[in-house]
Amino acid sequence: RNVTRTGPQETSQKAARRALGRSGSQRNAIYEEVKSRGSDGMTCDEICVVLQMLVQSATPAINTLANDGWLEDSGLRRNTRSGREAIVWVAIP
């Protein structure tokens, strides 16, 4: 019998990849949209505009994606529609 051994990190990453698609259509939509922007990334405000989401829905989804290792703070900041500086999020492939 052929057995492939994987380390705990690889196993966790595979499980997270499988779960992303099932873990909520909003989170999946956010991840795919941010990923499509490459290194330009997106702010929460931009995500809300493009995906027609409320900030109250987008913010927790973004935080979950960041905590789970799907998005990260690029270190860049852009102004929101209200003129405030906001984190520019980028996808982790």
C-alpha cells in the first residue's frame, strides 16, 4: 500500500483550502476578488463597493480570512470614500 506522509502544516493548509469554498460565500467572494487584484489589493471600503456588501458583513469576513491565513495586510494604506486611511489587503496564494 502506498502511503503519503504530510506534515501538520500541510495537512492544515489542505483542510483550510477545502473549507474556504464551503465556509461562506461572502468570504469566498472577498478572497477571490482580492486575489484577482494581485499586489494592488483592496481596502474593506473597496470590497464593500465592488461586492455590494455592508461594512458590518465585510469586516468580520476579512478578519476571519486574515486570521486563517488567506489575506494579509500589505503594509499599504489607501483612502476610503470618507477620506480615512485604510489597510490594503492582499491575498495569500
